[in-house]
Amino acid sequence: MLRLFLLFTLVPAIELYLLMQIGGLIGVAETVLLIVLTGIAGSYMAKREGMAVLKQLQEDAQKGIPPADRLVEGLLVLIGGVLLITPGVLTDFFGFSLIAPWTRRALAPALKKAVMGRVATGGSMGGFSASFGAPRHAAPPQKPDAPKPDGHSDKSPFDHPVL
């Protein structure tokens, strides 16, 4: 909860402060133009790098190479593109660093290792377990015709296999 609070309040406040400082240095119109140009450049780079990752993913699949590394790179490109479309200086910096091939390829193995470590240990990922979407406190599934604690089952005496 605290992370979300910081993400949605502190980051925009810092971005606003930086944009106001830049606007004071170079002017309001130039600052707006800077925001628009980084958005355009970011969307172009995200498309270009995303297509390159997709092409590499297809080539790796034809060679029988597992797709995990390329999928992580694709996720980083997607996140970087979203950050670049968001107006701001910090988000642009992090967005460009996630899209640029040399930094993305350096970050992808660490992200993959962190996620795999959480999955292997059954660690929590934002309120969900590592079983991909099952709530942490969900009861284990039971067989449909397993007897209930009272000795009865859900199976009707009229249920029988079709002959």
C-alpha cells in the first residue's frame, strides 16, 4: 500500500517540480515541446525495439531456444514505452533506459532471476501467490465427487455414465 502511495503521489510531485524548474530555465513552450518530442521519440523507439524483440523471439523459437529472456525483454520494452508516453523527466529517463538495447539486455537477466526466485519460493507478488492469480488464502480444489465432511457427496444417485 505504501509503495502505491509513493508511486502515485511522490513520483508525480517530483516530476512536476522538475518540469517547473526546466520551464523556468528554457521556457514553458520549449518544455511542452520537449515533453511532446520525448513522447514521439519514445513511441518510435518502443515500436522499433518491440519489433526487434519479437523477431528475435521468433528466431529463438525456430532454433528451440526457450523464450524466457526475450519475453522479459519484451516486457521491459512495453514498460519503457509506457514510461516514455507519460510526461516527465524521471519517467523519460527510466523509459529510455528500459528500451535501449544495451541497458535492457543488462536488466533482463536480473529481472528474470528475481521473478523466478519468487516463483520458486512461492513468494507473494502484490497480493497474489506465485501460482499466477490464485489468491493467497484460497482453499485447495477438491474433486467434484469427493465426499464432504458430512459423508455426502455432490453426486446424485441418478448420475451415471452415458452408455
